[in-house]
Amino acid sequence: MQTTGFGRTLLGAALIATAPLWAAEDLRPTQGEIDAFVLADADRDRSLTKPEFKTFVQAMAQQGQPTARQIRFFGAYGLAFSIADGDKDGRITPAELRQADDRHRAGQ
């Protein structure tokens, strides 16, 4: 993700704001995952709605992440969202993202 000037400041602030969320869960995110999450989390509430999730998946697919590429290829954003939303509250947290991707990679 490229940013300049004011955008870089906002991104830095957003990363600082979300860092404790990722670290508290010991999720071991990549920088690409953090960047995609910050980009997608338009309302900065540290969780993703369905439209925000689509943005996240598209950003991750662009980076070459295999699960995101599959979701994008099949246009399965709604299905993937419903699977990842573990507590069914209509929002996906970083922990829910990690759990869903781990389950998917394990073939579950």
C-alpha cells in the first residue's frame, strides 16, 4: 500500500491503534494483514462489516494470500463472511479472521 503525506500519518495512527488488538490475541499478523485490515476498517472500530470484509479480502488477494484469492475467484464474500463471523454478530474481529483462515488451511 502506498501512502504519502497525510495518508501516511493516518495509516501510522491506525496501525498504532490496532496494534494492541492484534498483539493481545497473539495473532502473529503479517504487515500485509495489518495493512489490509487498516485499509478495510473504514469506521475504525477494529472489526469488519460485510463491505469492509470484501475490501479486506480484495487487498489480501492482491497480495497473493491463497484463501483470499479463492474467495475473490469464486465471489464467495458472503459465504466467507458467514464462516468467519464466529459469534454471528455481523462483525469480524482479527481473532475471528485468524481462526477462520487457520481452519480453512487445515481443511476444515
